[in-house]
Amino acid sequence: MVLVLRFFDKNGFIQERFFDIVHVKDTATITLKNELCVVLSRHNLNVSNIRGQGYDGASNMRGEWNGLQALFLTDCPYAYYVHCFAHRLQLALVAASREVIPIHQFFSKLTFIVKIVCSSSKCHDELQAIKLDEIAYLLEIDELEKGKGQIKLVV
């Protein structure tokens, strides 16, 4: 679970910052709420000060009676729920990309590749080994130019 905090800075500007990544054993609403409360309390942030919540559209998050937003509303009635704007943007981009077949095919294949490589540490290690071999080969045949902190392909 990723936590991002949105707040007003001392000049009154809205700021949004990555806050934490938390491993959760399941996505049950009570588990998510407990983990959020633990993280906030660890940083001396009071749950009663929450004034807004933004999640994706999954029922365990947005559900009016059993969703995470409903659980927080019982503790802090001013924690209004808004569907996450980043998730809305992603949904809009996915819908728009379906209209352009080559773009849709590209992202479909990319998603498939990422899922395969990330789902298995063995696949990930094999991919890294292949890329290291490829770089070593390109260095041998002088197709790469070495520099401080960078490698450039010589075309």
C-alpha cells in the first residue's frame, strides 16, 4: 500500500508528497485502516486530523458502509472521500489509448512483459543477466562509448 499526503504548506500552497510504502497481508478494509493508523501514529500524525481521503474505485476502498473511507468517516467526520485523481487520469488514458490500435497494442504488450518479469525473481534475474551480457558484448565490439556515470550507444 502506498501512502501519499496532500497538505497546505505555510504559504498556503497545496503540496503532495510520497509518504510511505507499507506491506499488507491482505486488502481487507480493517487491515488497511489499521496499517494506515500505525504509519500515521509512528510519525505523530493524528487520525482525527484527516480532512480528505482519495482512493481508487475498488469497493473495499470507496464502499459507503464497509469501505475504508466509511471506516475513517466514523473516526473523523471531516475526512471526505474523493476518487483519486491519478487513478481517474489512468482510466481516461487507458480508454483513450483503446481508440488508437498501435498504442493500445504497445501498452498491452508492455503490461504483459512487466507482469512476467516482476512476478518472478528468477525471470527478473535472467533478464538482468541477459542485459549485462548484451552490454558486455557491445563494449567488446566498441558499439558503446563509456563516460563518467553513463554509457552511450554509438550510432
